[in-house]
Amino acid sequence: MYPAEYRINNLEKVIHVKKTHLKRASALVLAALMAGTALAGCGGNSSSASSSASGSAVSGSEKKGDASKGKVYYLNFKPEQDKAWQELAKEYTKAKGVEVTVKTAAEGTYEQTLTSEMNKDTAPTLFQVNGPVGLAKWGDFCDDLTNSEIVKNLTSDDFALKEDGKVKGVAYVIETYGIIYNKTLLQKYCDSDYATVKKIEDINSFDKLKTVADEIQANKDKLGVDGAFTSAGMDSSSDWRFKTHLANLPIYFEYKDAGVTDAKELKGTYLDNYKKIFDLYITDSTCKPTELASKTGENAETEFKDGKAVFFQNGTWEYDAISKSLKDDEMGMLPIYIGAGDEANQGLCTGTENYWCVNTHASDDDKAATLEFINWCVSSEEGTKAMAESMNFTIPFKAAKESKNALVKIDTELTKAGKTPVSWNFTTMPSEEWKDGVGAALTQYAAGTGEWDAVTKAFVDNWKTEKAKAAE
């Protein structure tokens, strides 16, 4: 259980995270005053308050705790790996005698779950942020990991998330997404008399992709499918595929043109391209566009696994689920073409938005236990095997095992062939509110109750507004 002064400080910081946008200096002064009041109420005095304040300035990586006396509470972001994390936690507890609890947030609810959990007596000792924007929100909770073993075990400093020169998070998985396809069904299309495109490898542009999808949709009964693409569900378990992952593409190309990796404002140069690919998803689909608001991620996954759709925008994390229905040589993955850039040499979208952070407000023993646990996960035989085989992760650590994930191998092959991976730029998206605004506008557009202009406004105008708020 955390002390009273932590709980009061924590409440103040959670309020900050929930967008009151207090200036950091003011927030810290207020937190210090509240902490002093709490200490006095608990029989503390000014010297003990001063000692606590000075202790909080010491970096977490320099604090010494006894890992054998600590506990680990991991708030996991990925529902698809929940079972594997539960099993690995049990294995670690059995081997080391240290209690590890894993709680997994429901799809699309991580931020609100994290906010809630951080205000509890038993807050997570291990959580994740999605990059610089997430760190800006949760930096006050992130311990300094600079001198930790897990940082030393990274294959590159590029995977360390830093603030003011200190490592506050470490990337724990590299992932890839694109348009997964059922190779058997796609080849059946190519072999048909109605197919314009006769080879899968010739699908190397938006125009080719649209031709294929349109022809599949027009001949879906002959092919035995309900649509070219799985349903583009816009409920919270699926909308991230379009308001975040698909939205990455127009951002990527705009950044590339400007030679930048972030921007306070967007021009929206490639939003017409964004519209073209989204239109393709919702028209050449297993369902009507008006039904998308209630369609879920599970709906899309089931449609693909059951052979009711040829294409499924998703990523390497989906391998475990679809491999139960498709063999490795029956699945493939295409880049997400939107009619921009050098499409013939475009690769898949590869990167990370998954950074582990250790709660700086946890006890020294719990922090030590947490650091030992995650280092064991990425360096031990048991841990690296579980991450590669049970979770199908590609991890950026020196002891990593090669993943057996067929979708990961496709990305490797494309990169070796000289294709240029599309970087993950949604870590620079200004806020969850921005994403939600884009998602709401997309949903209304698909339903026919909104215009594309609303999507453009949510994308461009809200970007500027939310970036300004984040900078306060």
C-alpha cells in the first residue's frame, strides 16, 4: 500500500493527466503543499516532508531495493497477449518466489484504465506509454532507468525513450502492420477470368489494389466471400486501426515531404489519399458502411479467419489468432497503398509505440522487483522464448530469439528486397482526444451522417489545438 502523501500527490497528478493542464511548476508546488498537509495529519513534520521531497529527486535507477521483498504489478496494454503474460508471470513467480500480477486493459481503454489504476493504493509498478506524447502526460510517474540492466541490454539507444537526457521508458516490442491477405483466396481471384491483375506480386499501388478489391467485390459470390475487406469496425475495439494506424499514412508522407519527424501544425496534404483508402475499405466490404459504428475488432477477425474476406488491415500481433485458421504459407501482407510516394518501393509500417515504464512512486523493493522481472523477460532463456514464441514478439534486446511469426518474416523479406518501411508517426499524435475526434468524424462519414470536410477539420484543426494544449 502506498503512503498517504503519495496518494494525495498521485491524485493531483492524475487530475493533471486528465487535462486540467496545470502548469508543471504550479502543480508541483500544489502537490508539495498537499503532501506536507498529509504528513502533518499523519504525525509527520516539516523535516520529514523535506526528506521526502529530496528523496523524490533521486533517480529511480540509483535507488537500492531488495527485489526479493518486492512485488510486480504490470498493467498490460495488449489483450491478445494476456494469456501469455499470465503464464509467464506464473513461471517467474515459481522460479523466483516474487509475486507478479498482470492486469490487462480492455481493447481501446488503456488510458482510462491507467488513470484509474494510478490513483489506487496498489498502483501498477509497470505500465506503458506510447512514445513522447505519452511520456509528456505520464513523465511524473516514470522512474529514471538510465543505469538499469534492461537499458544496457537494448540493441540500440534508439529504443530508449528519453526526457531531459534521462531514460524514462524502453521499447519492448517492434511491430509491423499492413493489409493482411488470404493467399489462397487472392490467388483464386488472380486465376479467375474476371481478374485484371493476374499475379499477387503485381499489386504494388493503390490503383492496382483498388482494381483487385473492386473486382472481388463485384464477383464475391463466385469467389465465395462476403466482401474484399473485413468490416472496418468503428467501435473502441477496432477504430484504432483507422483513426491511428491508417491515419499514420498521410502524416508519414507529409512529414517526409517536409523532412521532419513532428509538427505543431499539419497541412493535410494527403487527406484526399486517406479518403480514397478509407472509401475502399468501407465500400468493398463484408457489410454496409452504415453498420460500421457497431462492428468490432472481433467481427473483422472472425470474418477473415472464416474466409469471408480476402483483406484485413492489421498487424503482426494478429498472427497468433489467424494462424489457428490459416497456415503460414496461406497468409501474406501488403503495404497500405494510398496513392502517394514511391509505391513500387513502399514497405510495411514498422515501428513501436510500446514503451515500458516503471512507476517512480512504487517502493524501492517493488521497483527493484519490477526491473528484475522485465530484464528477465528479455534476457533469460524462459523469457525470450515466451516473447518470441508465445507472444510472437520481435524484441529489441541483445538476447532476443528469432520470432516464428510468419508476418514478421514477410516484413524482413520486403526490407531485404529494398522496400522502404513506413515509420510509425502516430506516437506524435497530440492526444487521445485528437484520435477520438478523427474516429468520430470517420464514423459519421461512413454512416452518411457526416461529410469528409468534418474529417479534415478533425485532422488538421484539432491537431493544432491539441498540440498547443500539450505544450502548455
